[in-house]
Amino acid sequence: MQKKRKVFLWVILLCLIIFGIWSYSLFSRKHESAANLKADITINAADLYNQYALNEADADKKFLNKIIMVKGKISEATNNGKAQSFLLDKISAGGVSCQMSADEEKKYAAIPADSIIIIKGKCTGFLIDVNLVDCVMQ
């Protein structure tokens, strides 16, 4: 009985060590921007928004979690102190919201509204706007 207990404790200890190593590697991984990734899809901001507005489920199949290069006119530019973001081609209800990558945000703080830009980022879905994160300007 004593031998089974020791084996059981060693198995538990080994599982805890493996879980600890896995957790550390997962949480210490560097966050990746879209800068070095190839765009899966290139599309105009208005077309991207319209596809989501017409059928969100179909648009998710095409765009969700993909790297998208989008071209559009800046309707709004905001900086909340932590992140720079642009809203492209705002239609009455929404547009394409692009949150810039943390290492990129200071470069683009002075871009005026009504500028036409090309941004590459990862699509995270649709709320009121189509949301792209970890964006970089092309």
C-alpha cells in the first residue's frame, strides 16, 4: 500500500511540473502583431462591413481569425492613452474598427481624419463594427 501511495504522489508531482511548464510557456509568449504576417484577404472597408451586416454567420466563415488587409477612409481616430484606433468607412450604424498594435500606435497618432489608409490586422468578429486587432499600417 505504501508503494502505491509513493507512486501516486510522484505522478501528481510530475503532472504539476508539466502543467507549470506549459502555463509558463503559454503566458510568456510574445504577443504577435500582423506586421510580419501575410494577409489572407484584401478588401475595402465598406465591403467588409456590408458583408457582416448582411450575413454575420457567412462573413465569420470567411473572415474570422484571418489576417485582413483593408482599405478605407478614416472616419474617427481615437487614443485612450493605452491604444490608438481608427474607425474606417463609418456607415450610419458602424464601420471597421482597427485597433493598432501597441508598438505601432505612436507612429499613427497624427494621421488626420478623412485620410485614406490601408491597414492589416486580425479579424475578431462583429459587434456594432467589424473589429480588427493588432493592426499595422501598410
